[in-house]
Amino acid sequence: GEGEFFDIAAEEAAARLGRGLVELRACGVDACGFIAPAWLLGEEAEAAVREAGFRYTTRVGTVLDFATGE
């Protein structure tokens, strides 16, 4: 189950991200980046990560800044 954000629909990714953000905020954590389990992030899930307001994501060997695209 470590690649669950690789082959997932945007709607399901958004739901999981939303639940995670609620739990983190309840602990006083305001997350600004998202790293998918095993760094496996598919295209639809990446779109959901962007929509959720995260500023960056990482994959093996890369960091992607959503603001600049770099």
C-alpha cells in the first residue's frame, strides 16, 4: 500500500488530503508541502495536491515548487 497516491483519481486524492489536513491542523500543524508515500505521486493526485493549496511536493531526487514550476 505504499504507492497509494500513484494510481488514484483526483477526487479520492482530494478526500484523503482533506482528511489528513484536518488531523494535522487539530494537532497545530499547518503543512505547506506534500510528500506521497514512497514518493509515488501520479498526475491526478498531483492536481489534487495543487488544489489543496500545498506549495510544493517531492519525488525521488526532485522537489517541485508549484508557484514557479521549478
